[in-house]
Amino acid sequence: MFRHLPFDDAEFDAVVSVDAFEYFGTDVQLLPALLRVLKPGGRIAVSTPALKVDPYLQAPPEQVSALAGWEVAGWHAPEWWRRHWELTGLLEDVTARMQPGSRDDWLLWARASGATNDDALVTMLESVGRDDIGFALVSAVRSSPPSACRPRGHTGRPSSARHLPLGTYCVRPVRGSVTASSAQLLLRRSRSSVTDW
């Protein structure tokens, strides 16, 4: 679905996904498709729900499975994401770590969104150790030309307009002000916002 993005090769300086990559980022074909539209030297950065111990190495905590169901299969540990990205051979400087305090930040967000102490999300987050659940921060720099990322038969911009996955933004230089939509965010050329991940 997102493997054929309606953008030219090397069009963006950065690709950023916040709280969405767990739904589609495990697709081994997606990362090369994203990298096709990223300029060499451009940065990709992801913040995604994660467990300290990967759900494929150890069963997730019962409370997490009860609330998240099948989605917990995508809540990989940072080390899983690092290895997944390194295996492509298309990235340099791959880093992956748990965001410090992210479980507590998640609790604050839930309460600010109207959740009470009886809410299932609050109960789940409080039942799991502070360092055992939260958000993985994963980032890397694109190292190779996009030709290796180009899907078979791709000859440039696809004719039909497709949108990026919700929560995923591409950053490219534009003149003038910042323009945003629900599917993409176009900003002035600046990598500083994603290099600190």
C-alpha cells in the first residue's frame, strides 16, 4: 500500500514517523520505498511504541496483550528496529534506544486526553515497569543512491495520488512558510529537528 509513494526520487531531506510506524514499518519492502524518496545523507527518524524485551523473544506482559491485542506484535524492542534497518544495507549511523521516561510521558498524555485512573490504558501502563514499556526512538542516515530502493517497474512519480501513512511526514525544502496537511509536512530545509533522536 505504501510501497509506491507519489514522490520523485531523493525529493525529501527527512522522513519522520511519530506513533505510527508499528503498523507498517515491519514490512521489509517499506523501508527501501521510503529511502527512495529520501536524499542521500537525509535522515529517517521514528518514534514508535516499544517493549524493552522484544515480543518475539518473550511473551509481552499479560496486561499489554489484553489491551493491545495483535498490535503488540509490532511493539518491537529498539534492538530489533536497529537490526531490521541495518539489514537493508541502505543506512548509516543507525541508532535505536528507548526514550527515557516515555512510559510516564505516555501516562501524562493519556490523562491529558481525559483518561481516568480506571481507564484500561492507564491501568496497563501502571501495571508494567517504568522501563519495560514506552517509545523506541530510531534514526539513521540514508547512505546509498535510491536505485536500489526503486520498486520494479517504477519509472518516477506514480500516476495515482497515494498518501503517506498517517503519522508519517516527509520533510523537504520549500520557499516561504511552513505548509502542513494530515498526510505530509513540508518544512524549510532543516535536519536539526531529527538529528537529536
